[in-house]
Amino acid sequence: LPPTTKQPKRIVTPPGPTARALAARDEQGISHSFVRDYPQAIHSGKGCIVTDVDGNEYIDYCLGYGPLIFGHSPKDIVQAVVEQISTRGYHFSFPHELDYKVGEAVQRLVPSVDLIRFTCSGTESTMAAIRLARAYTGKDNINKFKGDYHGWSDLHYVSYHPALTMAAGRHNAPRGLPDSTGMPQAFVDQLIIQPFNDLEVIEKTIRERHFEIAAVLIEPTLANCGVIPPVEGYLEGLRKITEQYGVLLIFDEVMTGFRIAAGGAQEYYNIKPDISTFAKVLGGGFPAACFGGTKEVMEIEAKN
């Protein structure tokens, strides 16, 4: 974003009285799932600046947890959305011309995407990718990496932020730990948790258990637990192993897609996964998402 000419300012010591009053109302029936330890409430945002309900301004390094790469209220995006919903409608049971325009743009940008299907969120995209991998391979289990976040679904909300205790297991044999109460153990048992950036461990796991593994699901660069890039040769080795043993490779590009490169991490690292997932960055922060992959794999999706 262009540098702002207006410097962030502080009017009252935060959190101010209005923010505190809203926090008190939260306790009466609103539960925020993320930043809730600090009594704060945002009033508006423009570019990289957000203003709270007491008039304090801040540089927003979060930007909606990633998708607002054009900042808050970008003029072109806002105008396009307003025009669509005010003159053309916003909910249809039939295909819309934007499906084709956006789908073809994703195909041009992302090396591995031959066919695409739209969803509403990153969680929904990764859930669909897992189901597709199971349908294609006829196998049930999924390799997932400790520290990877793929959404809040019971299917994969496991070992994203595990406690550093003996319950988490050894480095070369992590145990799957649910990241929320209320999750049936059966979902946890269908995930094989692996350490990130250790090719020897994942190769051994796939070699010994490939007959039960449908796919390897991975953030090609870990983002939600802190930015941890793959070591040199790791993704290349992972692609080779999965191809050798008939296991699909799913790149969760919800955080890396269209940002680390126009074509995502797969373009940057020159790796072609079988399935890729994307989320709200696709719609400038609005609830638009998708998953896509090779024609061979995605043809199953096209028939359902």
C-alpha cells in the first residue's frame, strides 16, 4: 500500500471508555473466538489504518488475518461489490458469469489448477479437498503436520497448537491432539500427525502406511503458527514421495495463495500439488473461496 500521509494518533489511552463498555456487553452474551483478552472494538478501517470506537488510530498489521492485501475499504473492490449487489443481485441457484471469469483467472495464475469449484471459506475448501482425496484414492487417512492450521472443522482441527507436554509425543512420532473440546476421537484417529521440515520421517510414514493414506495436507509455508518456510528440497522430496506411493498432495494455499507469488507457493517453489485450496483473498476479504486441482482428480468432483 502507498505510505499514508496521516500518522496514527492516540486520543485517549486505550482501551477507552467506549471499548470498555462494549467489552462489558460482550460478557452478557457475545463470545469472540479470537482476540478477546484485550477490551477493544474497531469502528472503521481505511487502507492500513483502523480506528477504534474511542477514536484511537492504529496501523493494522493483521488485515483480517491475511486476506486484505489491498487494505481496508479499497475503492475499486468496494465499487465492484456495490455495483454487483445493487444492480445484478448477490445470490443465485445457477452459474453466474463471474464464476467463469474468476475461475479462468485462477487457472491462468495457479500452475496445477485445471478444474475449480467455489466455496465460501478456507475451512470449507480444505474439508472438500479431503473428501475429494478420499473419493479418488479409496483410502481414509490424512497426513497433517504439527502446527498447520486448515480451519476449525473436526476433520483437521488437530495439533495446530498442541500443548508442549508428553501427550504430544516425540518429534518423530507426534500424537494427534484435538485443539478444541467436543471433538470425537474418531476424527483425530484419521489424521497421521507429522513434524514439518523432516523429510526422513514423512518418507518412512508414507512408505510403511501408504496403503491407508489418501493424501498429505500441508501449508507449503507454515503461516498460522508463525512463518516457517520449507527447508531446501523439502517440498520437492515430498512431491516425489507422494507420487511414488500413490498418495495425493494437497497444498493449503489459504495463506500463501496469490501473495507469496501470483500463483501461490506452488509457483514460487515450482511444485505442482494434486489439489489446492484458497480462501477469502480470492474475494478481497469477502467470503469467497475455492479448491481446484488436476483434471484427473477434479473430474470426480465434477460428477458429484
